[in-house]
Amino acid sequence: MLRQAVRMTTPKLSPSAVAQGRIRAMNNWLGARVNMSTTAGKEAIEADVLHRKHLSSRTFVLNRPKALNALNLSMVRNMTPQLQAWDASDLCKVIVIKGAGEKAFCAGGDVRQVVELANAGKQDEALDFFAEEYKLNHMIATLQTPFVAILDGITMGGGVGLSVHAPFRIATEKTLFAMPETNIGLFPDVGGSFFLPRLDGETGTYLGLVGTRLKGIDTVYAGIATHYVPSERLAALEDRLAELETKNHDVINMAIEDFVSEPVHGHKYALSDDREAIDRCFRFNTIEEIIAALEKEDTLFAKKTLATLRTVSPTSLKVTLQQIREGANLGIADCFRMEHQLARQFLNGHDFPEGVKALLIEKTNAPKWAPATVEEVDREKMLGQYFRNQAPVPLSLSNTTTWKEYPFRRYGLPSEEEIRMVVKGESAGSGPLQLTPDEVADVCVKKSGGKIGVREKVQEVLSRKVTKNADGELKWTN
């Protein structure tokens, strides 16, 4: 049951007021509702990021709906100092970020603008976008104040960087997630080297290389979002968050849980049928081995995946696989530093400008990659150029905070590893005795505090990963 949200009532206007007076009065009220004066209204509406204050909450609204809220350097510079100020404020208890319009949270970074700068010989200015974007991403990841990202629409590339490292990521029925960078000759940056290898099994490797899209509640099952809230409940949720007078993350989590929707009856996780094949084929450390494993599968999934891998940038594929393997063992700060180094090389390379030109500028959809095939990309040369060629000026972050695992991982659904530990009796609360599938689900639900969606994910994972031996005991398969 949703908690009753505090709402403001529309002021009654004088029946004798003329039309212009009614319009002016309404504008005054609307301005107060979003904490903007009427004199600043026009400037705020035209800003690419709006700042809103309501009780104890502070909200960023990405305000380029015609461009699907694509992130540019102006937006990054708009948000960074304000985010620092809000994080330091005792009056601000929770920070929210969302997108304007009906279609997108943020459809990615404005890479066309970046490439145009690079093509004009302004590589340093182009690199500034990546440097300042990564600094903002790291700041979001290490905030003291609870940060809530509302992914109500397309969330790709740069939009993922603004959300995936936050403790609370809310998906809706409109959410469409992807990291499609290899398609334009880039790599899944914005901390992709950190969050992708920490998804279940080889899910992150698959998503990073192939750019597959996930929708709605599937982003919660995958570990990208932490909660699923229907879009019609978002306004009430925002009002509820604004009422809270604490920075306690557990309290914020409980407030969000009040608005979460039960999983759709009969819904099946989009990757469920292919998860075993994903783990089999994408566990290797070279693209050639991954391609050979997919060819051996000889299934519709494998054929579609191979078709995609043969279309995207071969250089991007090899760099992406290496960055994911490297990132699995790095702290989050070092992941951003590595990605800054990679971005510098891609700006000076061939495939990124070529991909943007062919797909986003000229729209021929036929980029000419160089090298043209995976076999032509020499791995040792790639490692030397992209991973051993240190940047002359390392990425400077706003703070030194780092960690190797997300500190607020508990607010999402349990990972496959956490479920495995319960099955094998290695998790606190699971006990030494052999559990039935229902008991495994019960333990996981209890450990999560009754979180909606836990039982459904546990059941899906057990259906793939667990068998019974002759004595009826559960056995976890690799």
C-alpha cells in the first residue's frame, strides 16, 4: 500500500480576474512549486539542467528532451558544483536525478560534439568532456548524501554513468538500458569497467561487447536497477522522499520500497533462456575464443550475437573485453583513471570518429573500421597502445574515495553468487542443513528484509543453476 504523499492544492483564483491575471497567477504558483521565481522562469526552462528544491530533497532535471537528454559538457559543468554543494548541505537529505520529457532519462553522451572538437584539432577540449564526465560519475558513486536516479525512459551510455553507481536506481516500464559503444567504435565507459564485471556471471561481458538492450524490470533482475516503480507512482514517490528528514540510506530504501510494484505475473527474465550460453561463450579472455564458442553453439541466439560482433568495431571489441577483465580487479577510482586513458587513445584513433560520422552524422550505417576484422587487431599492439601507454596527465578526481565492491549492493536483488552461498550453506542465516528451493528463497527474502522481486529472481536462478542428486539434495552447477 502506498503511503499518502503530501500534496499542494491549486490556489483558487478570483472569478472576476481577467484572463491575463489568471495566467500570471498560475505561473506564480507553478514557479513556487519548483522553487523558481517567475523572473527566473524563462532562464530555468531554457537551462540544460534544472535544479529543484522541495522540502528536504534536491533534484536535477536533465532538460534536453528533444535530444533525449543527451549529456554534454555544459550539463556536466552545471551539475558538478551543485552536487558538491548539496552533498555538503545539512538541509539536503536526498538528491534525485531524472530526465525531462516522456522518452528518455539520458540517451548517452553527446559524442557527435566531442568528435567534432577532435576533428577540428581540439583533442584536449574533447578529452575534457570525458575527464569531467568521469569526475562527476565518481562523485555520484562516492556521495555521502543518498542519491536516487529515476530511469524513466532510455538510459544509455552517459545516462548509465549518471545512475548505475548510485545506491538507488529506479526502473519503470519505460526503462530501456544499453551500453552500445562498440557499435560506434568506442568502449563502454562511464565506469563500465567497474559495474559490468560485477554483474551476474558473464552478463556484463555480454552486454558490454554486444550492446544488447534490456527493458523495464529486466534491468532489476540483471542488477542494473535496484527497484521497479511504475511511472504513474513517481510523482508520489518524489513527494515522499522530500518529506524525509534523514540521510540514512536504509530509511530512503524503505520509503522507495513502499512504491515498488509486484513483478508482472508470468514475466520471464529476458536473458533467462540464454544465460547458460552467455556464461559458456563469454568467459574467455580473447574475442577469437568467444567467437569460436558462439560458432560451436549453433543456436539462434549465437547466430544473432555473432552477426552483431561482426558488425561493430573490432578494435572496440578487443579493448572492451580487456577493460572488463582489468576492471574486475580494480577499485572504482582506478577504473575511471583507466577509462580516461582509453578515451584519449580513442580520440586519437580511427574507429571512434569513423563510427560517429557513419552512424550519427552522415547516417550511412556503414562505418569502415580499421583494422577491419578481429583477426587483424594485434592483441599485443592493442595492449601496448591502450593499456600500457600512460596518459601524460592522469585523471584528477574530486576525492580519493574508492572501493572494489559497491557499498550499497544490498539494496538491489541478490546476486547469483549470494544465492549460491545460501544453497551451499556458506551464507549467514542459511544454516548447515540442506535447503529446499522454497527454503532458499525464504532465506534470501528474509535477508533482504522482504524485498519485492527477490523470490522471483531466486526461483529463476535456481531453475538454471541447481540440480538434485539421488538423495534429493540440491547441487549447484558451474
